[in-house]
Amino acid sequence: MKKGSCFVAIFLVFFLSELLVTEAVTCSFTELIPCVGVITLSQPPSLACCIKLRKQKPCLCGYLKNPSLKPYVNSPNAQKVAKTYGVYLSTPSC
């Protein structure tokens, strides 16, 4: 194998392995701060809220189980925002 093609092969293996690594989600309700105005004040949807909500999706069941957070996550407006961003909360599966 030529040096150039060997380098390309190593680069591709490294690059593809980086794509397969999944990032762990840290569940922190404060990550959803960009969504406060969208949910509580009915402000227009924002890209920042969408990104944070999608990243925090694995945490939403835990938030629903927390009595102090449940009213915010389970509110009709929060549900509407979640559906707008393609994040569906399915309470029964929690």
C-alpha cells in the first residue's frame, strides 16, 4: 500500500470512529433555560430551545417524575413546544 493511500485509510478510520461516538447527556433542567420564554410567555420558537430540548429528550421522563418540575414539563404549552420541535413526550412510557 502506498504511503498516501495508507494515510487516507487511517484518516477515514479515525474520522468514522469519531462519528460513531455518542455524547452522553447530562440531565440538568437548567439546560432548558432557552425554552423558558417559549414555554411560559408563548414567545416564537427559537433554534436554541429546539437544540436544547432535543438534547435533553432522554431526561424528560425524569423531569416528569420530579414533582417540582412536572407542572412545567407537562403544561399544555410545553407539550405544544415539544411537538413543534419533533420531541414527543409519552407520559405512559415513562
